[in-house]
Amino acid sequence: MRNAAPFVRRAVSMTPLIDVVFLLLLFFMLTSTFSNFGEIELNQASGGEAQQTEPSDRFFVQLGAARLVLNGAPTTLDDLAPQMERGQALVSLDTDVSAQRLVDLLVRLRGNPELTVLVLE
């Protein structure tokens, strides 16, 4: 027996599609990163002869979340790089320092090719 009722096409509801698109948009917005992180090259030790030359100047830098001390005197990131032209910089980290603050310091010190930087644990 055939169905005597004619085929009636129902209108497609757009509400579920809009909900899915909104959820996808919300998911991608919350999981993406909007800040740009810079790269810092870390030199690895390679095999070969050890150099016994001592750096002429040594600087001790204490880095904290709100403080920056160079050889016992408080300073700022802008004033730090001109004071250290050549030699070796030893960087001591406080427990409250963030990774971004350390990266900011290393970027400032990277401009001096005659300065070696050693981050202490």
C-alpha cells in the first residue's frame, strides 16, 4: 500500500548550526596564543680543547620579579646593557621570577657579542 500523503519538505532549522559554529569559535579563541614569544639561541658545549682564558670582567646579576641588582646595586633593564660591555655575566634567579622576565634580560644582553651569560640554578 502506498502512502497517499504527498511528500512535504520541512524547512531546515539554522539554530543548531549556529550553536556549533559559536562553540567552535569559542574553543579556538580560548586555546590559541595571542602573544609573540621571541627565540633565544642557547649555545651547547661542543667537543674540543678547553679554553682556560678567564674573562676580564665578571658581573653578578640578581633577577627577581620586581628587582634587578647588578653587583649589589639596584638597576633597570635599560641601564643594564651599557654597564656590561665585555666579560662574563652570572645571573642568579629569585624564586618569584617569571620566564618572560628572564627572556627580557637575555634579549637585552644578547646584543653584546663579547659578553658571555651564564644562568645559575
